Amino acid sequence: MAQVKLRKISKRYGNLETVHGIDLDIAHNEFVVLVGPSGCGKSTTLRMIAGLEEISGGEIVIGDRVVNALPPRERNISMVFQNYALYPHMTVRENLGFGLKIAGEAPSEIERRVAEASAILGLDPFLDRLPAQLSGGQRQRVAMGRAIVRNPDVFLFDEPLSNLDAKLRGQMRVEIKKLHQRVKTTVVYVTHDQIEAMTLADRIVIMRDGRIEQVGTPQEVFEAPDNLFVAGFIGSPPMNQIDATYRASDGAAVLQDGLAIPLHRSGLVDGQPIVVGFRPDALAPKGHALFADNRRLSFDRTVTLAEPLGTETILFLPLSGKEIQARMLNPRVVAPGETLAFELDLGSVHVFDKASGKRIGGRSWQGLHASN
């Protein structure tokens, strides 16, 4: 069983601590993505799992072994890097089999495993080419093939798609997802791209400043972010966040411009500073939304910018001194300066404590139903 367990893992460079005692359990065959902004500690954490960085504290367990003192070659892991790390003077076939050759495997076994990996990744037409004769996507497939042939307990991916253009990144995401379905093994994948995280992961680990902010399925972190950082990081476009004050007399969040958003929930104190959050999907021009909840708040606003995206348009509009975004389905042409009637789905409103940034309870109307 190729479980990975991190127990109070920390990393220090002199007096500077960059990873602060994180705990994480990764199940056998699970695809876990570490995501966060640059400098959050995700790549350092991956490199500590790989043995490329020494840990400053804590314990790393792979399978049933504590691997703190083991060099990378003895951890039975394979790592795929951002820059492919292929040998330029070797053919694809030779690159795929080189690690096995160094390990002393028999030529027949090397040939069998190279052929198997090549078939999985569609590399057969390229086996006799040099890396310079391949596209970026093909080189990345070779890098993944070189990892596959070793039959590792754990695959580690360090931002493998960041050098590819947008179209190739989309194609390679599909390739990696299919690879995990075919080659059942544990995957730990690092990216700064939340779209990669959402589309690939069984669970997402969101990191900031060397700490874990939230762990959950893509649906959980999208629909129930633990705090304002996660709410703003996950989702494209990100969640709208508006400062407000709770008014107990009618159970509403009162924005700075006077707009009152009904909340009807317990656990809030009159006058409490809060932040109201809702995704662009929860706000749309009247007649251009697919809200499951019939409880809506209507208000007029003037559009400042429209971004047509084919089947939808992202609209920018002012609300309480901030510019927020709405999603318009089945769109028509909207000109800047046009005033529209907008509807907010009250069932999709989140509330966060202003001081701590933590989410308060469930969504607005769900919280009401749960308390009744």
C-alpha cells in the first residue's frame, strides 16, 4: 500500500522557516494536488517527499517505511519535472530505459517495460527520435514514460505543464488523468494553476505561507471554502467578496452602499463586521441565469466592462465601492455603460468573519433551513 503520511513536517533555512509543521495523509492510489501561490511551500514539500530536500522536523512515511533518512533512489518514487530533464543525446527509447539500465535490469525486462510505457503514452512513433525532434507535449510524455517504467509506489509531479501553451496544457491534463486511471498508483502533484488542481485532483491541498489552509475534494473547496483566502484563490473568476455589517433586526448583511442582503442565520451579532461572498455564477442579469434557488435579491447596476466568452459573458459592475463580476449565460451583446437588472441567488451566499477571515456556518439559506 503506497500511502504517504506527513507528520509535522517543517523546513528551515537558517532562521527562516518556510514550511510550518504540516500534517497530511495521502491514501493509496489517491491523486492529491498541492496548490497555492508562488512561495507557499508546495514545491519544497514535494521535494522533501522525494528526498531532494532534507526535512528540518517531523516524519515522512511512504508505505510502511519512515523515509526521513533514505536517499531518493531508495524511496521507490518517480518524479516528473517542469523542464522534462531528458538526456538530449539519447533517443526516446534510450531515455525511457536509462534508469532501468543503471539499476541493472536485464535487457529483455527493459525492452518489455519500455514498450509497455510507450504504448500507454502513445510514444511508439517517436521511439527513435531525439528530444530536440519532439514537441513540448511529446517531451513531457517521455518524461512521464520514464517515470512509469520504474513501477514506483508514488508519482511526484512538480508543475509539469507550466512550460506548455494553453492548448497543450489542456491536452496534457487529459493525458495525466487517463494515465492515473490506467496506472493505479499514488500521485502527489504540485501546481500554481487552480484549474489544473480542480480538474485533476481527488483532493486538493491549498497552501499559503508554508501552511495548509484547507484540504478537500474539488467540490468541497469550491462550494465550502474555509476562509477568504481559499474563496478568492479557488474559482475562475474568483469569488466576489464585499465588506458588510450584520443587522440583527432583519437578519441582513448591510453593504456600505446601503444594499441589504438577507441572511437569516444564527451565530452573528448585531453590528458584527463581516464579508459577504458569492461567486460570479450566483449573480446574473435577469433572464440569463440558471439558479436552483428561487430566493433572489434584485438590484440594478451599470455594467463597466463585458468579456464575451462564446456561450457566456463575464460582466463587471460596481457594488459597494468594489468592482465585482457576474456570469451571463445565453448572452447578448452588452455595451459598457448599459444598466441591467441583476439577480443574486441567496442560496449561494457565503458569510465570513471580517477579523479572522473564517467562513461562518454554511451558505445563507441552507443555514436557515438547518437551524429550523
